[in-house]
Amino acid sequence: MVVPMVFGSVLMSVVPGSHAEIYQYVDSKGTISLTNVPSDARYRRVDLHPNRLRPVMSEQELEPMISRFSQEHRLHPALIRAVIKAESDFNPRAVSRAGAVGLMQLMPQTAVRLDVRDLYNPEDNIGGGTKYLRQLLDRFQGNLPLALAAYNAGERVVDRYQTLPPINETRQYVRKVLRYYRTFLANDLASAGHVIPSSEDVARRPSPPSSIPPGR
């Protein structure tokens, strides 16, 4: 899916290196409007500082955000790391062919629902992605594979099948996230001598054998 974008006419004259401020607004349909002359209070300034353009952030840099949002939304931090690894490989500037953006690859329409103002901002993106994952786990009664499938393919697709959808890309995605999840849990155990506790029961059982098809 291509995400439509509307550019203010003055914006097109902005040249790299100039000090003009750019503002963006994402409407309820996911249309992204950009301008340097905001005419609506809903426009938010886009941070164009060069430091924001780093392609990859380390786990250490993201850990305080991951820890905070994992506690807020009752998810294991290893699960959040696993989704970030699978979605963007820790690249906050990542954009998919479908138009998903940032560390946790949020679609603009989903970001609007989650009240995410800046998809490229690591804190906003992780906060929104973690909140969305919590909502999906609640919707599917704590079934992690189904929640991950919905994160990848959409809630309606999983609702339609009431099991893992017969979509090869989605099934591979679920396996990949669960594999990363187990790896991060093992790393926690090796580095701290114990796995970080979590109130999320599913975090203690990352891959129920009856819910996920066997790997190839």
C-alpha cells in the first residue's frame, strides 16, 4: 500500500542545509501533509537535526525507553526488543514498502489511533508499538503467536481465520520474533543471572507448541 503524501507548495523550495522548519500532520486516513507554513494547530514540527539521521541505534541507547514502556504496558522487555529487531533491526529511520515507519514499523493509520505524533522519534515509536502489542495480546486472550500475527498482517485477518493465517510471510514473521524473543531472554539470564520478571504470563511461555507451526 502506498501512503499518500501532500506537500505544501512552499516546502518544495526548501533546500538541504537551510534552516527552515518543516511541519507534518497525519490525518485519520493516514495521509501525511508536510509544509513549512503550518495553517492548522494539528501540524507538528519535524526534527531535522542531523543526529536524528543515524541509521541504527544500539540496544543500550534504547534500553531505558524499552524498560519504561515494558512496565507501563506489562510486557517483557525481551519481547519488545524482539519485535524491534524483527521489524527494523534497530533502525529508527526504517520505512517499509507498505509505508510502515520507525523502530516498531507503525503504519501511519495505526499511529493516529495510538496518538503517536512522530513516527521517527524512538520514544514515540516504541511507546506506540508497545501499546499496540499490549492491545493485541488483550484482544487475543494472551496468545502471543496470534498477537504477533495480527501485528504483522492486521487484526481482521487473524479474526477471519481464528488461528495463524495461512500467509507464509506472517508465519515466518511469528517464528522470527519468537526466535529473537528466546535469544533475548537467554541473554538476560546470562547477564543478570535471572530473567527479568514480568507480569505478562505469556512472557514466561514464549512459544506454545500448539499455537505455532513447526519450523522448516
